[in-house]
Amino acid sequence: MPPVAPPVDSAPVLDEDGVRRTLRRLAHEIVESNQGVAGLVLVGIQGGGAALARRLADEIERFEGQRPAAGWLDVTLHRDDLDRRGLTATPRPTDLPDIEGRVVVLVDDVLYTGRTVRAAMDALNDYGRPRVVRLAVLVDRGHRELPIRADMVGKNIPTAQGDDVRVLLQEVDGRDAVVVVPGRVSS
């Protein structure tokens, strides 16, 4: 299904420059938390997280001169809401380097309920046992349903429960931006 463009009147919370600066800062935080690139693996959660993990690896290589291992992970079969999605939930590819005993940074575009991150941690166990798992997200919008917290956050964006946070990425949407589309107000 092609991405849905946000309404024209939705002002971006992060524009192209804001996304670039935020990713640069996250890349530095990742390297600092690991005290370098040795033993580091970036794992993007399929969807926006996969593209962001590749970009973070590019950025780290730019300032460290060494590229961290990077890959992406599909969490479809580990979700706890498959019955709600129906049987049409089709798994996407997973491509991971060796994660055994390594520092894995899960990367996602938006942290919301925490359910996708829980599914990602379950899926990682199918591929090995990392020494440490950390979480880096471009946007934390709140409204957690599980006790999940990101170690590195690009931007905290307060939202209403019904709002839609859309991360637009050059690779998919032709531009970089983060937009909040207000949800319906119930009376």
C-alpha cells in the first residue's frame, strides 16, 4: 500500500533540516553510549526504522571513519495484534549481521504504545543473544501501553491519542519531514 501524504495544511514538526540535524545528533549519541563503533549493530525495525538505521550508519561512518554493522528486522509474526490485522499481514524480509554478544541498537521512526518494540525484542531472540539491546527513535509521541522507554530520542512530541504522527522519508516519500495530523475530537 503506497504511503499516504499528509494533508497540505499540516505544518511539519520537523522539516528536512530538522530531520537531518536530529539524525546527526542521534548518531553521535549512539556512538557515545557505545564508546565507539566496535561491537555495534544498528537494527532498523522494518518500515521507517530500516531506512533510518541505514542513514544512521552512513552518518556514523562520516564522523567515525568506520561503518557500524547494520541490518533490518521484520516483526510481523511477533506482533500481539495479528488477529486484528487479519491473515493478510505478510512478513517482510529480515537482513541481520551477527548479533551474538554485540551491542544492538534497535532503530524505529516512532515510539508509541511500545508493542512494536516488544515484538522486535522477541524477534531478535530468533537470531541470537545480544550483549545489550538499546532503543533509538526519531520521535517519541507518548501513550505507552507497555513499560518500554527509548534510550535515545530524536524529538519528544506531545500528541493526543487519536493523532497520527507521520514520518516522511526521502527514500519512500521523496522528502524528509515529521508531521502530526490531528485526530478526530470526540464529543
